[in-house]
Amino acid sequence: MKRIDCFIPAADLNQVANTLSHLQPLDIIRNIFLLATDRQTDFSSTGLPVIYTDNLNSSDTVAAIARAASADYSLIYTKYTGLVPGYFSLERFARIGDDSGAGMLYSDHFQIIDGQRRRMPLIMYQEGALRDDFNFGSVLFYRTSCLKKAVEESKAQYPYAGMYNLRLTVSRMAELVHINEILYTEVETDTRKSGQKLFDYVDPKNRAVQIDMEKACSAHLKAIGAYLEPVFTPVSFDREAFDYEATIMIPVFNRERTIEEAVLSALSQKTTFRYNVIVVNHHSSDNTVSIVNKYTSDPKLILITPERRDLFVGGLWNTAAHHPQCGRFIVQLDSDDVYSGPDTLQKIVDAFYEQQCAMVVGTYRITDFRMETIPPGVIDHREWTPDNGRNNALRINGLGAPRAFYTPILREVLLPNTNYGEDYALGLYFSRKYQIGRIYDVLYCCRRWEGNSDAALEVEKTNTNNLYKDRIRTWEVQARKQLR
């Protein structure tokens, strides 16, 4: 019956006492180990062995856990707040582990937030679920033999990405199984809205962590045959004749509060070439169209309202790309954002020719509705390195802004007709074959306000979005394997 070793983060005796009170009486547990980063704290009164480490997420910590583990399964708890296992829930983990042969299991659970209990449903892991912020919950239930084998196979040292590398390595050995049952209760202290969490992975203060994560992800892609060397298909910019060198594309639905500023930002660009602005309206029911119509006397502005009513953002992009007046390059401007200055479009088009690329990714500044900078400020997406950006793109959840594409290739590829992830899917495909150009000047102001579509999502909607992007990554991984 003693089938599980538990590894519990411990900051002090008071913090860990509640969790221990729920774990120690359980017959299925063989050993409990405390994971501590402060060597000055005395845990001797618990009578439990202590593993001291500088970073709970390092490969050194993972290796220490592997050395200590001796039971069939190793439960790694990842939070300092209290853990309450459900009634016979650890037996359930072990049973499903036995039946499925899983390398690691994780489950739905309850979260206590501000004293209120809520369900936390999770999503299924798949091959493309490579992002390091995949939500497994706080209980990671590893098959100990897989954990030990993963440590034996992993020779690289990861000061921050040890836990991330562990699950990637185990995923190559056996399935990571999602148990869609409520098996424990945890206390959640991160109560930020979804829009505030969105940019954690590009926060400059986390740069060293992100570099370590990129290293682990690239090693995994090499192991599964999906890594791409920095060899790119050449781009010829004279494939077709165009009346306009560039088109600024603005998809819009019910943005009467912001569309005017977006249109004015687009029309005020100063360039050495001809450009136009295509606004594709998805049957707005507010004053959006009347606001745009104020500027249709400008010959640069084209307003389209497609007859179809089944189009999402991706479909609106495809509509603009196939318009006969679409330019050689098509450039993003969302209906609630603005360019940082009148030279943005010129810089983007220049980058296509200077860097011989099929897609350009710029740098943006996050602002509030009043255009005042808010944390984390400038987002430059420096993971888009010439050598490894195309591989690291499979780990991250966004590609930067503004994005621009060479129109003939865009017309061949097409965007998925969705309201979420359509640009990410497109960027992954472009990066599979072509070099991605980078501009590190701030070109774009990305406004975060209460009207943003991702500002305050419920967990079910967040899960739907994440599941779709993981699916996009899975298809891309599968496609890249075929290039071998």
C-alpha cells in the first residue's frame, strides 16, 4: 500500500503544517520529503527528510527528487499554499496510473480564491502542448521509474527549466494523462485577470528564465525530430504585379470607441511608396461603419463589409488579402490599437527587402486606453532570433506585433477562420519555411483596456483558447517531422 513518495515545498513550519496534516495519515504514502530553499530554517521537529535546493524548478532539484524517490509514484507539489487531497484521491491517481501506464498524471481540482471555492478544469496534454506555462495544476504525479530515467537521459543543466525539461522528457517515454475528476483542493493566490497574465512569458524580468526554457524546448524538438536548422527558402518579391506596395489591414466588429484612432493612425503613415488601408467590417451593429465612412473620401481607404456572416478574424484577413487592391505586403493593425508613429509602415516594408524575409514581426508597447505605458512595457519578442526563432515559436503563446506578410504567400497559405490563434497558426507556417524579419524599434501601441476580447476570460474560455493553440502546435510539429 505504501506506493507514493511526496515532495512538498516548505518555507517554514507554519506554512507546511496544514499540508502535512492531510498527507501524513494516508496509508498509501511511503515517504514525505520537504523541499526547502532556506537552509537556515529548522524543520527537524517534523521528523521529515529535507532536500535543500536553490531553485525548486532547477534540474538539480529534479535530480535530488529522483535520488530520493523509491515508491512506485512520486507526487511533486508545486505550491507553498495548502494542499488538501480528495477522499481516496491518491489511490485514484495510482489506479489510473497503473491502468494507463502513464508517465505523469494530473487532474482537475478545486481552487480556494478569496475564501471561495471554484472548480478548475484542465485540458488534455498533446504533442504540441510545448508551452512552459501549460496548466497541470499543482499536483504532478510521476511514475518514479520514468522520473529516474528522465534524469539519467538529461545531461544538460537547467537552473530554471528543470521541471519543464522533466515533463518534456517523460512525454517522450509515456503519455501524460489528464484525469478529468476533482481530486484535490489547493489555495490560489494569483488572482489576476487573464489579460494581466497574458504577457508573463515576455516580461523582461523573466528573460533568463525564458532563455533556459528555450534551451530545454529546442533539445526536446531535436529528440522528437521536429527541430529545424536555420536554413530558409529564398523569397522573390516580384512574383506578382501590385498597384500598391503595402496594405494596412484593419478587421473590425463593434469598435466605435477605438476605430477612429486606428484609421487615423493608418492614414497618417508617411511612405516613399503607394499604400492603402483596407478596413474589413464584420457587420458591426454600433456606430463603427459611420465613423469609418467619415474618412472614405481619402482614396487610400477601402471599407469592405463582406456578404458572408460566417467570417471570423481569420476570414476577414483572407478577404482583405484576396481583394484586387491588396498590396504586395499586408500589415496588421487591430481596431483598438495604433501605430507608434507615422514611420511604422515604411520601417516594415524596408525590413522585408533588407532582411529578405516573408514575414516581419515588430516591437510593441503595452499601454492603457489613455496610451500610458503599463507593465511590462515594451515587448520586443527577442526569442525571434535568426537561428532559433522558428523553433522557440512552438513554446511561446504569441508572435509579437505588428505582424506583416508577403501577400502572394499569404494567399497560398490562408488563415484559419477563427477569432483566436489565426495569426499564430500563420506565423508558425511562415517560420517553417521562411526567415522571419525582426524590428526592435517600438512600432505599435497595444492598448489593454476593459474592452479587450481577452481582458477577463473565464477559465473555460481560457481553456478553449489554450487547447486550440496547442492543437495548432501539434499540427505544426507533425508537419515539421515530415520535413526530415
